[in-house]
Amino acid sequence: MGSTELAANLFRATQTEEKLRRDEVSGKQRANQTHFEVGSKVRQTIRELGGTMPEALPTPETSIQQLERVQKKLEK
């Protein structure tokens, strides 16, 4: 995950947390709906600004878990 995706994800999370608190959202269904709505707004903003959508960002060929397994084998 690159810095752009991390920043967007952190922004989404912090804004969702604030909205849940500010609107005194309770219950799993309402909380999930709030998460979805905030996420949609963040995605809409990225799209409007001409940014790259998260699913279109490049992904590494090797996952962290794969690298950790290789490292453990090398340490043996």
C-alpha cells in the first residue's frame, strides 16, 4: 500500500469515526451504513480530483507474508 492509498484510507477512517461520534450512531447496521457512506464520499472525491482509484493502484508482486516466510527460511 503506497502513501496515497494509506492517506485516503486514514482519512476515510478518521472521518467515519468522527461522524459515528458526532451523529451518535448506534447499532451495527447503522454503523456499517455510515462506513459505507463515508467511503463512497471519499471515493467520489478521489474520482472528481482525477486521482487513481484504490483498486487501480499498483500492487507488489510479493506479499509481506511471502517475504516473511522467505526470511524465516533464510534464518534457519
